[in-house]
Amino acid sequence: MIVPEKFSLNNHKCWICGYRKLDVEKKMSPRYLCFWCSPSEEGEEQLTPELLINDLILEAGEHLRNGNLIRCEDIDVLSLIADIGDLGGRHPHFKQFTSMIGLIAVQVVLEKSYTPRKLLKVAEGATLNEKWKRVCQCIFFLTDVSLLEHGEGRYIQDRFRPSNLLLELTSSIESVSKVEEELPPRIANCIAGYALLYGIKTSIEWLKKDGQGEPTGIIRLYPRNSHGKIWIPKRFTATTMYLMGHLAHGYDEFSENELRAWLSNRGITGNDASWIINWLNRTIPSAHRLVNPRFDGITYHFSFNINYIRMRERVRERIRGRSR
Amino acid sequence: MSNRCIVCGEPLQQGQLCNWCKDSRFESILRSLVENVDEQLQQTTRIDVKTNLTFSLIADLGLLGIRHPYLTSFSKILARLINEGGKGKRVLKIDDLRYGQKNPFPFLSLLNTFRLIKYNEQTNISIPDDSILLKIRHEIDVDPKRNPAAAFALGYLTLKAMLQTIDIAKTRMVDYGEGITALYSATRDRGGQIKIMMPKSYVATLSFIFGYWARGFTEFSELDLHRFMVIRGITGKEFSEILANLSCAFATTHAFYERISAEYIGRMPVYRFKLNEEYVRLYERLRERARIRG
């Protein structure tokens, strides 16, 4: 992907959650990240959102790689990333990319390869050129997150073939479902969630290295105009980072008030904030198992799924063990 | 008293209790707790607030009100009764129990209703042998260092009064002096109108904490508390004091929360509170008790 000449990130905000920084914070927190997405003062043994995402990716990768069935209902890590995928699948901009990931998976299951041209039917854009740009964005993104790998053919300079991980995980999809009819939504969400979370991880690493060169990870998928201006699809990224951050900080519950206050600092208010609350309390039909919503008489109160809390404790213990 | 919830102070169009306080979970867990405390008080001679979980919870709730200026005279009355009772003086003159200009009679009636003292609207009151005030005194003698047993009396009274208020409000209007209103003081404003002063920062905090606990929530933040308090007209310095009280910034420390932390959710830190795990277990036990009773 060629970065436009005018492309430049400014340090006024976090490029993952969209937090607008104060002058003091610009000096204190990493240049393109905020104190939430990349806390700098915490000790090595402290669980941060970034560490939690890293461990989730590692653990999910192991489950996907071992060729067993993708049992999102039984394996807590896969269930959590499927929930994140569900959120991504409902975002107006990320929806097309999650569909593309699903389509690639189905093609790889059936043919052990994929045809990029087939992705055009789910890509959004007014012209074919725009649609093709989106497909390219998705392919480069999947290369960043290790679901595709870059190689050179004899006649084609850039060749993106399915990685071993994608081949292994699709072999287990083949055995559980009739993919020629439809990819089961929870499994599709799981693969998309894995890619998106991995994308966030890769982008955080890239931003920590001062964002030099081509953007990698989820930033590749951010919408941009011809002048190089980039928008952050905060309804997905900010919500994900809030949930990951809250879980990582050791809390089991949160309320609508807290979530709204947190989102409003990221410029998400009104209908967008209400949409997120509605998605969490499943007023909008969704299949996530992230939180248990309860109405306390004034606002909604959310408790994390007990399995995810246990998973968090497991990750925390692992990090503590590593620092010994 | 018709325009505010008589338990927590929320402005109301009609009725005497707000939705928060007349919630069935609130009532059932309050009833279970009070019954459990009463049973334990009959069985034991000690009010060991440091090891007994139920007594500890009641004492912690009482500690929230010990610093409230509207309740100072009542705290002094309780302290005096505990002290004099401990010295063996069982009969006291009512005139000796007057602190400031506040009318002590509704409070003495409340103590009489819950059998802490015997009072028949004469000039004297007496402390019966089975009064919990004597047990509290005994407990303080056993462990005199920073013992929150005295706060148990205020917490116990408030919860019993709260339950009584809810029971009365189901059938008829609650009059001044009945139930929790005995802790409120009546004054006249400049226009000669009678004004009821309720220690909102105590009762509303109690209602919030107890309500959250009764609903099974284990965590809340300053923002949740603020939203609850703003509706009841508690803002600014008064709210800061509640926050300081809950975050143990004052000398009277309680054990409600196992984790009190400041979370940077945006440009300013927000306090978050995580309920003591032992109180979560107590809640489960009481809920089971309420379920069996139901």
C-alpha cells in the first residue's frame, strides 16, 4: 500500500481509541497512544490492555492452530474474540472487511486458495476502483495479522497466499459445518475477531515505534480520503479498548455512566454511545456473551461474563509468573 | 414530608417512597439482614463487630452517619447511654440527655420501640437488662482500641427504622416521629413553616450502598454515586464528603470495600469501589434465606 505524501499522524489523539489529549498528556503518554491503550507507568507484572490482547491472541492462535474444532461455546478465549468479531461485524465500516474475511475463509475451506475478485461483491464503494482499494486494504491487513502470507510467484510480483494458520483453522471449519451453504456466524465472528484484535495489537506496536513508514494492523482499515486524512472508526476500536482495558484493570463490573463518560472523552456521544450501550445490553439483536446487563433503576449495570473474568485471572497469573 | 422519599430524599410527585427504596429486593434483603441480626443478638452476649460479618456490616453502615452534623446529638445520646449503662446506672433523667436545642423525644421513642431503652414519656428513661447498649459496652470493655461497636447501635437503629418505615408506608402515611423520621429534626423557618431536616448525606448514602448491595452489584464508581446523589440534591462539598467517607479518607474507617482505586477514564480520575468479598458472600446467604422464606 502506498502511503499518500500528505499522510501523517498527529499526536493530538490516540490512534486506537480516539482519545483527545491535553497538552500535558501529549508529553507524558506515548506519542500516538493514550494512557489507557498504553499505560507507561505500570510495572511489568501489571496487566494492561495491550498485554491482555497479546495473550488473547497467543492463546486463541494455539486453539486455532491445533486443528481441533473451533468450539466458541466451550473455549472462553475463542468466545471472547467471537464477541469482538460480532462488534466488528456490526460496524458500518468494518462490516465489509469482516464479510471479506469470512469469504476468504470459505474459499480457502473449499479450494485451499482464494480469488480476490470474489471479494468485490462485499466491498463497499461507488466505483470498481474504490471497491478494489478496499479489497487491497483487506488483503494487506490479513498479511499483517498472519492470516495471509506474502510471497513472489514466477510471473506475479506480489502473491498473497493463505498462511498455515488460515489453512489449519479452515480445516476444522470444514469438518463442523456445511460451508458451501453458509459459514456459521459464531465461527465467522471468531475469525474476524481474531484478525481485528491481532490488528489492534500490531497497530499498537507500530504506533509505539513512532509510526514510521507504512501503517500496519488495524490502521490499514481506517477510512481515509484522497488527501490522506484518516478517520478512526471509534465505535469499534474505542469500545473494544474500553472492554479490554476494564477487564485488564481487574474490574468485573461497569455501569452505563462510566462507559458514557469514557466514550465522551473520545468524542463518542449521543446516538453512537447509545448504540454501544444497546449493543451491550442486547437491545440490538446480538449473540455476544461479553456482559450480563442489569437495570439498577437508573442506568444499566454490566457484569463481565464469569468465564472471561476467570480467563483474565489466568492471564494475569501467567504475566506474574513471567516476571518472577 | 410528601414531596420527598422519606428514606433517601428523592423528590417525588406522589407517594412516600421512591422506586429505589420500595424495590422488592431492597426490602427483602433488608428484612433478612435485620432478622439475622436480631437472631444473633438473642443468641450471643457479645457484639463482636470485628469477626462477626453481619455485625461488621451493620457497624460499617453506622460509621457512615457518625460524623453527620444532624446526627451529632443522637450519637451523643447513644454514647451517654452506653457509658452510663456500663457504669451500672440504669435510670437516667431525660434532661441529662439533651444536647443542643434538638428535640430528643422522637429519638427516645425510637430507642424504646426497638427495646434499647424503656421510655414512657415521663421524666426518666431506663436501660433494660437485655438492651444491646449493655452488650456494646461489654464489647468495648473487652476490646477498647478503636472499636466500631458504638457505631453498630446507630447502624442497627437506622436499618430497623428503615424497615419499619417501609412496612408502615405500605398501609398508610408515615407520620413524623415514626420509623426513620425519628432521626430527622423538625425546625421552623423564618416564615413560621415547619421544616423537616433529613440527614440526606447519611440516609441517601445508606440507601445507595444498601440498594446496590441488595441488587447484587459488587462494583460502582463515583459517577454512579454522583448521579444518584444529584437526583437527591446532594452536590458539591456534601458530595465530596460522602466520597471521602466512602474512600476512608476520614479517621472512621470501614471495611465495605476491598479495593478503592482512582481510574483515569478520561481527563480526571474517578473513584471506583469494589465491595468486600465477605459482604458478597453474606449477601448470597441472606438472599438464600429470603428465597426460602418467600
